[in-house]
Amino acid sequence: MKFRFGIKVLMFFVLISCNKDLKFDAEKWKSAGGENITLEIRANMVADLIESGTLLNKNESEIINLIDKPSKLNNGESENIKYFPVQEKYGTDTDPEEMIFLKIKFNEEGASKSVELYSTK
């Protein structure tokens, strides 16, 4: 009995560790957009993407080449702030319960100066 329980626990931790904190991969990121935006693929790469500084000091075109186009979300903020979709989470309604974005701020020269997660929840 203990042996079976141990295997189940081990399998659980292997599955969790395989799905979290993936290294950023531009092709996988782009393929996780559109109808796949509800999957956790992008969310699992976000930590590496932000911590590595991959998106810093890049212009909007360079960022689009890496992670695709920004959302039309504006929040009434400056045009120097863009929101790039990470994931949409749905419940029982057709509208998302939560939308997660990368919020990227650009300086006056058009280079990205900060990247952070932004949630609508």
C-alpha cells in the first residue's frame, strides 16, 4: 500500500515539475496564442521571460517578433504602455474570469524599460 502511494506522489510531483517554470521559447509562445490562449504554456514561461530580461531594451517590433502582437487593452494609460496576452482563464461563463498580460512600458525612445505581469482579476 505504501509503495503505490509513493509512486502516485512521485508521479504527481514529476507532472507538476514538468509543467511549471519552462524556459522561454518564442515558437512555443507563439503557438500558444489564439485558440490555445487558455492553456498554461505561456504562463509557465513567464517567470523565465521576465527574469532573463529578454524583453528589456527592445522596441515594439522586436518584441512582436518574439511574443506576437499586443492586445488592444489600453486601460486609459499612456501609449508608452502595451499589454501582450499571456493567458485567459474561463469558468462557466463565455467571458473570461481572468485575463493575464505582460505589461510592457516603453521609454521616450521606444525601448522597453520594464516588464511585469498584469491581471484583470
